[in-house]
Amino acid sequence: MPVNILIADDDAPIRRLLRRVIEEHAGWQVCGEAENGREVLTKIGESSPDLLVMDLAMPQMNGLQAAREICKVAPDLPMLLLTVQQVSKELVQEARSAGFHGAVSKSTGSEVVRGIETLLRKEDFFAPSPPEVSAYGP
């Protein structure tokens, strides 16, 4: 039985790339796509995903706002946050409080795959940020 993954991102090329990355993985399939935070709430009811991959910056309702609403109707749904930002301590804290179980940068598909694999094992995955560099060296 395949793992059904819902994608939510306002950028169509990013959704296509995510679909390709997800569907290249044996046993995973995309069960739907949403382009804004409000639409993702509807799609969850229609497609009953096993996991949600959702962008932070979307129109109508951003990823954090949508996640809070999703937790009310599907509290056990693992959610992976995608962002163009650095996954900072502050962002991790906000994501966790909104109900996300992981956060990754959009920069690499392999990081998204690792995040999905980790969430499917019922573990959290907040991609490590690059180490801070001191003016005095590492």
C-alpha cells in the first residue's frame, strides 16, 4: 500500500519538482496538490494523506497558519515545512508550535526525502542549519 503525500506550495514548478522527487521513491505517491493554505485544508479532507509537505510562504493562509488549522481536523498528520529561509532556531520553534514535525530548506531534494523518511518513522526532522562562524575562527 503506497504512502499518500499531499503537496502544498504556491509555486507550480516547485510542486512539479516535489512530485517528481516524491514519486521517484518506491512506495510513495502524490495524492493531491494545493497552491494556498485554504486549499490545503480542503484537499486534506478529500485525499486523506499520510503526510503533508507544505510551504511556509503561501497566499491566503501561510504554512504556519494552515498547520494550526490542520491540527484541529487531523492532529496525527505528519507535516513537513518547506522554506527558502534558513531553518533557524526561531523557525523551528514556530514550526513546532504550529504542529510541524519537521522543517527543511527547499534547496535540495535529498533533504526533503530525508525529512519525509524521518517523519514516516514517527520521528522529528528539523534540518540542521549551517554552523555559525565566529570572527575568531571555528
